[in-house]
Amino acid sequence: MLMMLGYPCVMIAGLLPDIWFFAAATAVTYLADWYLHQRGSYLINRLGKVRAGLSIRFLLRQLMVLLLLARMDAAEEPLFYAAVACFLVFYGLQAPHGALTTLIRLRRSLPIVTRNVDLHAVRIPDAPPRALLHRASEKMLHLDLPAVAGVLLAVGTGEDVIGYIGAGLTLLLAVGYNALLAPYLRRSRRAPAVPAVLDALDVWLREYRPTVVLYFSGSSESAYQGNMWLDTMAAVEGRPLIIMRERNLVPQLADTSVPVICVPGGTHLMNMDLSTVRVCLYPANVGKNIHMLRVPTAKHVFIGHGDSDKLASVNPYSKVYDEVWTAGRAGRDRYALADVGVRDEDIVEVGRPQLAPIESWTGTTKNPVPTVLYAPTWEGWDDNPGNTSLLLAGENIIRRLLKAENPVRVIYKPHPFTGIRSAKAKAVDARIQAMIVKATEARATDPRWAQEASAAAAGQSEATAELARVEARLAELAKPGRAGGDESEESRVSLADPARQAEIATLRSRWNDAYWGSFGWWEHRTVTGSEPKLYDCFNQSDAMVSDISSVVSDFIASGKPYAVTDSAQLGEEEFKRQNTAVRAAVILPNSAEGIDELLRAVADPAADPLAEDRHELKSYLLGPDEPTSMEQFNAAVRALAAKAEARNTGVAQRVGEQAAVPRPDPEAASSGAGNGAAEVVAEAEAAADPDAPEAPDADAEVGAGPSSIR
């Protein structure tokens, strides 16, 4: 609003003319611009699309200064010409500044981003100070402030020298900014050339010889799909490696000791030496998987990012993989029912290694007041009402929980994708969060909880202080090396440090304890962001309400009561028939009637008729408790790696046999009608000769490249 009003006011003040009104309106526009950029407001992009971007707004403000001078009969004064000259030269300095910042960023960019990979074969210099490149255009434009302020003061006081000083200071700062940037174009400050970096990567790959790869690609909101497999990759047998494709996902990757390589370029990935990889795991079905699927020496496995009855769990794309790994028998049956071309013999049940942190239910509530988790999934890419309970039932669920006859605590954890497609879903989410806040405030003033609050006050204060200490230490450990480094410098310094990893693990456990101890066990809570994790919310809860998603399958591992909403209104019998994971759930309509049945099961195990059903369903969905999921997972990796080795050995043997075919007699081959046969034999020899030049590959993107057997 201030932005919308500020610029018209500047123009009006210039036309009147009113110097002090002009100065006040100008100050408002500067502050509004600063505030919007600090907040990262969507309005910044909107203004750019209607040709009212940052540069245009600054230029407009400077033109209004000249208008003010003209309206105050100063158009023939030296101050006017000085202001015109200053603004022209200042804008002239924008061009080299933009060129310098762009070139520095380009020449600091590596073709890869790494973590825990030692690229000692190349020299990566320190990055320029963050203050020089972060929001550089905005900083450069704001250097006109001395000139604008100086001219206004000069007009207001009649002291033109103030305007000259301001104009000179603006130009001096602009020239100085460019001068500070220029040294970073020197060869010694640049990142190594692309071929040198890729050669160094190949050297590292030959030394490390990775055998198991987690290949991950996705949107900026999908980092959780890769993060959920990090602990499993750290515990997998062999030499694990994580390959990513999007640079913006690397900062979102949780801390791990596993080597990570982000390769945005498809050509660069296809030229990497991955000949030692035997098993490649895919947590998502995305188009860029094709660049890795072309590696013939590895076996390829779809592992997904959760186990549920959603259509995504039986995507026909899964036919491209050598195997599909599911948690339990339910996943196998799901593919058989869907009949999308995935053969039963290609499905392997490996359990869910990620579920190890989930605590089993003891049969009693964790606190005097039961805690119910509401964890709806997001709205999906279409308007199917069965996608999420949030739209039709979310507010009813929260309302009934908050008004339950016997008090409960509510933890609300929406899906991270909530609202990215549907404005309605975003609005419902906001209303639910407001309901949680209001109920929490009301409970804080309720006399029933006053004694509890008083008794817990000291412990909560200590937990809050502990939370601050742990967060400060985690921030120190978050990025190795000096502060302000860019992704190239981080690739150089981000090497595995067992002591650091151990400290981070300990700190995260302390953080989780401190977080839940920083507020009362009776206080409602909305949990967003990556921390605390979903499984931490499971462990704090005594029951859950959710939708058809992997969240339900994972929660079943706890053995606790749960409810699922039939948002599409299929009816309980049909809903259970179509969705395996709800067969031991309390089924809720969109009105949320029946939630009392869930609360009774939590309060009294004798009133829990679904306890045995949950136990059986857990085994069906997630596999047996013994051997452990990690043991099952490693066994599957070993078995598939053996298949890859057998395949590679067979191919090498066949190629060797073809190369050993006796050569025909040249004289016999050249006589009579045998010339055509001789040409065929020659072509066969060329095909069998590894040193012969290759014919052009018409399908280079999906054909075997440097990762083929050598």
C-alpha cells in the first residue's frame, strides 16, 4: 500500500511543488522498496512484469527530483545541471556493475556442486565477500541516496554545495563498488575450467568406486523426498553416492556423511564414469531419470518416497526399472491389482528402514491429556475431492477435536505442498492455523490449566534457553568453512567430518527434546517446516487423523489408533476396499462425525476394537519386524548387485567371443562374388574392435556412453 501511494505522492509533491512533502514521500518509497525486498514479497515480481521493476522505480524517482527542481525555477541553475549529469553518469555506471556481477557469478560457477567429495585435483579459490554480490543490483541502485538527499537539502536550505557533495558521493561510491568487484575477474579468482573440474570428478570416482547410488531430481518443494533416504544411504552396504540434478535442492539437503554430487547438465552426467555402480535407487518418477537409466552396468530400482494407496504408488512409469521395492506385501498386491505392467517377480519387499525412529504404542497416553495429530496431505494436481481432507473436512476435524468433551491437545502438521496449487487449500490452512492459535490462547487463560502452567514455567524457560543454545551451535556447524562462501567454495570445504557429524546428531536429539519441552503438554501446536520431523510428531502423539497418503502407512508402524477421512464420500465399505491402509482405521465423513470413537480408543484400550487389526495390517503393509528393515534392504542391494555383476560378466564374455572369431582369408574374400560377404565381415570386425572409430549414435541421449563396460 505504501508503495502504491508513495510514488504518486512524489509526483504530486514535485508538481505543487512542496519540498518537504516531496522529501517525506521519497523517504516512504525508499522504505517500501527496502521492506518488500527484505520480505521477498510477490509484489516485486508483479511490478517487474508490468514494467515497473526496481530500476524503473529508481529512475522515476530521480526524474521526479529533476521535475521538482524545474518547478522551483531551478532549471537554469548549476545545481540542476549537476543533478542531471550525476544521474546520467550514475546510470552509465550501472552497465559495468551489472556486467561485473554477472561475469563473476558465471566464472565462479562449477558444472557440479558437491558435498563430502574431495576435489583436491583442482584449485577452487575463495568466493568474493557475500556483501558484494548478494542483492547487488539493489545495493547499487540505492547508492543514489546521497545524491537525492543532497539535492533536496540543497533546495530546502539554499546551500547548493550540499547537492554537489551528495552527487559526488554517489558517483564515488558507484565507482568504488565497481572497483571492488573488478579484481574478482582475475584468473586467480576464477573457478577452474569445466573440463578440469569434470576430470577431477572422474579421478575421485575412480578412487572412491561407488557401488550404490541414490538418484534424486525434483522441484524446489520436493527435497523431503530425498532427505527421507539419507539415513538409509548412510547405513547401506557398499560405497554409497547421492546424485542430484537441481542446484537449488542442494542447500535443502539435510546433513549427511554420504558423498553428494549435483550434476545439472545432462551431458555432464552422461559422461561421468559410473562403471562401478551396480545398484541405482530412485525415490521419484521424473523425466530426468532417463539420464541415469541409460547406464547399462547398473540395475535400476524404484524405491519411492512413501508407501500409500495413492495412484502415484502404482505409476506405469515404474515399468522402466529392473525392480520395484515395496515395504510389504501390500505394495506387491497393489501393483498386481493396478496391472500397469510391473511383473510380480520384479517386486521385492524390503520394509521401510526410515521407520526405525518411530516409537511403538505402550497402550497408555504419553501425557495426562491425549495428543491427536492432524496431518493432512496436500491438494494434489487435480480437483479430486479424495486427494485431501483439508478442503472439505479439515476445519470440521479441528473444530470437533478442540471442542471434545474430554480435553485433548491438537498438533497440526500440514503437508509442505499445501496451497502451492489451490488458493482455497491455502486459505483453509490459514483458517485452521488461526483456530489453533485462538484455542491455545483460550486454554492459557483457563483456570483448569493455571496450576500446570505455573508448575511447568521453570522447565519451559530452561527448555527455551536450551533450544536457543542448540540452534546457535547447529548454525555454527551447518556449513563448514568461513561464512559467506558460495556453492563453489562450499564444494571445496564440505568434506565428511565424523566428529562434526556425531555432534550434529547429538544436538538434533537435544533440539527435539528442548522443542517439545518449551511449551506445555496441554498446549495446541502448528508444526511447519522441516523441524520437528513428521516422525517426531508421531512420537508425541497418541492418535492421528490423516488422508490416503504414505503418512498413514508410516503411522501404522507405531500401532496407535488412527482415523482417515473419506473425503470423496465413497462409503466406509468401498473406501476400505479401495484403500488397504484404512482397513484398521476409524473412517470419518467430511463432517468428522465419529471422531469420538477415535478418542475413546485412545483413552481406554478396552474400548479399542481395532487394535488387533492394526497389528495385522502393520505386517501386511510394512513387512515383518524381523529381520529388520535395514537388514532386508541390504539383502536386496546385495542380491541385485550380484545380478548386475552377472549381467556385466555375460556381456564381457560375449563381446570377447565375438572378437575372437577367426579372420577370413583376404584373398578368398576378395575373389569373385564374395566381395559383398567380405564387406559384411569387415563391418563385423570393426564392431568387435574396441579401438575402431564408432559410427554416429542417432540416439545419444539414451544410448550407452562412458559408463558402459570398458
